[in-house]
Amino acid sequence: MASILTNTSAMVALQNLRTINNDLEETQNQISTGKEIATAKDNSAIWAVSKVIESDVNSFESISDSLNLGDSTVAVARDAAETVTDILTELKGNIVAAQEENVDRTKIQADIDAQIEQVQSIVSAASFNGLSLVEGTEDVTILGSLQRDAAGNVTASEIDISRQDLTTQAGQLSTSGDDLSANVTATSSTLSADAVRDDGAASPTAADIVLAGDLSDGAVSFDVGGTVINFAAGELDATAATAGDQIAAAINAAGIDGISVVNNAGTLEFASTRAFEETVVSATSAATGTVGGGANASVTLDERAETFTFSGAAVNEGDGYQFAFGGVVATYVAGQGETMEDVANGLKLQIDAANDPNITTQVVQNGTQWELKIDNSSATDATVTVVARNDNSGDAVVTGGLAGLEGIDVTTDEGASAALENIDTLIDTSIDAAASFGSDQSRIELQSEFISKLTDSLNAGIGSLVDADLEAASARLQALQVQQELGTQALSIANQAPQSILSLFQ
């Protein structure tokens, strides 16, 4: 049926042309924007996913900046610790040189003082953007990543950086912490003046060797801490008392450091003033007479120093131990992750830093426990007062990792000897700090590299979701342009169809 009111063909042609124009407009938008899904109306679900990922990408770019800042901060601390290690190593060379008596120790001490000042200067300057990792004990956190779970919840992942205190700061005990003195036991709280030790038995005669009978008809030998003194048959008198005088004179003439013996009517009374060293005295007799009641005898002379044993208890940050005796006050307050070994060595450093020529110290391990030995060679007894508290009040000041460095004094024999014992502990502290910072820096760099790769992967994922395929879009554009021309012609033809109705009325 022909109609001038309803042109069905034109309607169809117009609808087709509109569809073509819409597709053409969409394709042109893809080409101009480069995106297949540029707005939420293009595909709301895919668009929403892409926007979530884009927000994560922006966050990871900020995290990358944070990691770069952290890497620089740790690098400064590592360089400082390595430089301090180098200086302390040079300082050790000066200490070794000072062990000789025929050197100018005053000039060596001047060099050491300059090196100590240099260490302090480096530590105080080792900060980046106001943050120092070589002062204090609190951990520093660096934002390392973000984690999004299946439910869309986001949590931050952080990298913990442990500060490594390389200051020479003195520690300060808590004012009201719980008592920890039970962690320290002592052989005696009195440092006896120039104490002479036997083998620790109740009776001093336990250090005696009793001579009896005729010692002239056979060889007799004494071993005093590794020094052997032999008497051939006929060298000693037949009378025990007289033989005792001969033996005592020979042992004393041998000049064995810290060892002396007195003959008391045939009883040899041995004594030792050796600090930190037990001495075994043994004797053998091939003569008719006896030593110590038989052919063989042995006694042990104790070390002179008093021993303070630290228990195997855990050490928490802020736990403080203080030793006070004479004019010496030594305080050590533990930092994070320290042990009783650190406490014992720290107290030794503080005691030695007082530079009392009559006080010498030693730290040794005895099984699972650590022992601090203190020797007093003065003419006056000294009572040791031990105070130990934890940090319940929160006002304790942790002892610096290089505390005691300022007290190094090689101008005396005792000071030079103590400095040589302590410098390795200080060097180990700086080496451990540098190693810790090196490990942290490596971790940060690996995380930074991962974040960079992760960001690239996420950007690629976003592209696969929303980017347009420009090759396909280009081909589609040409096809749609042809379709648009044909659609226009089809509409024109359809619009001309009613003209044929006029011929019916002619």
C-alpha cells in the first residue's frame, strides 16, 4: 500500500543511518581518546574496576617516593657506620702502638682524641631530612606496599628499620623500676686490696705443700703454673725444713709473675696475686721423702679478682645495671635486642673508662652465663654496690652503642691494656650497625624494584581493560564512513518514493 503519510522505507533507512552515525561517533571517540571505555556509560563494571586499579597505581607511585626517601635515609646511616668502623680501626692501630713503653703516648693519645671527636662529629651529622638512624633506639617504619584482599579491604605493609645507636651517650637508670639485682651474683661484694688467693677452701693451708722425710736421695720437681723447677738427687738437704728453704728460694728466684712461696718449717705456703688466672702448683718426688704426703702433690691458687655472674635472664630495653665502688660509678642501660653479654661488656667499658689505675676488668663466658671480673690492686678494700632496675617508669636512658669510647686513655700501662681489650667490642658494634643498615637498604631497594614492576603490570592491566584497539577502530571507521554514505543515499531514495504517487493523479 502506497501512502504519503507513512514512508516505511524512509523510516528504516533513517534508523539504519542513526545506528551507523552512533557507531561512527563511538569509533571516532575511541580514536580521539585512545580508550574503548572512557566513561562509566561505556561499560560501568569494567570502568569501576579500572578506576580501583588506577587508585592503587597512584598509591604505589607515592609508595615508591617513600621507599626512595627511606633508601636515602638508610644509605646515609650505612655510610656513617662504615666510616666510623674505618676510624675505629685506625684508632685501634694507635692503641696497639701505645702498648710499647718506649713511645710517646701523649702524642698517640692526642691522635686518639682527634679520632674520637671525628666519630662523634660523623654520628651527629648522619641524618637525612632531619631523621637519624644512628641516634636513639626506636624503630623507624617505611611504607613498603599496599595489600587489597578479595573483599576490597586495603591494608598497609611496612618495613621496619632498626636504629643502631652509635652515640657515646651515658645511660641512666629508671627512677622507679622493678629490682633486677637478683640477676647478678658475686663471689664477694668486697674488692680486697691486693688480695692473695689460695684454692678457695676454708683453710688457707689448702694452698700448702708439706714436705716430709729425706728429699736428698732422689730427684724432686715443682711445676708452678707452667714454670718447671727441678732438683737433682743430692741438691736438697736431707732435712725437710732446710729443703723447704732451698725450694722456696729457688721458686721465688724464678720470678714467676704474681706467685710467691714461704717455707714454714717444711710447709711450703703458696700465694698468688694473679688477676683473672688460676695457677696450678704440682710437685713430684722420687726421693725417700714425700711432698704433700706422697710422691705427688697439687694445689690450685685462685684468681685474685672478684667475679660477678649475670644470669641467663632475658634482657629488655631499658633494663639498667649500675656498679659503684670507690670513685667508680659504671652504668649500663640495655637497648633493643641486647643480651647479658652486652650488659657485661658495657659495664666493663664503663668501669675501664673511669681510668682507675688500680682497677682492671675482664669479661668471660662460663657456659650459658657471662661473668664480669674486677680486680683491685690498690691498698684499700672497695665495696661494690650493685643497683639493677627495669624501666617501668619509662624514664631510663639507654646507653649509647659507643659509650666508653671517650674514656680511652693510653697514657698509662693499665689504660693502654684496657683500651686494647675494649676497642674490638666498639668496632664490633659499628660493624654490626653497618651490616644491619646494609641489609635494610638491600631490602628497600628490592621492594622499590618490585613496586616499579608491579606498577607497570597494573598499568598494563588497566590498558587491556579500557584501551581501544586502534587498528580495529581504524578499519571500523572506514567501514562506517562507507556505510554512512550508503545510508544517506538509501534515505534519499526512500524519501523520493512518494513522488511516484503523483503519477497516479495525472
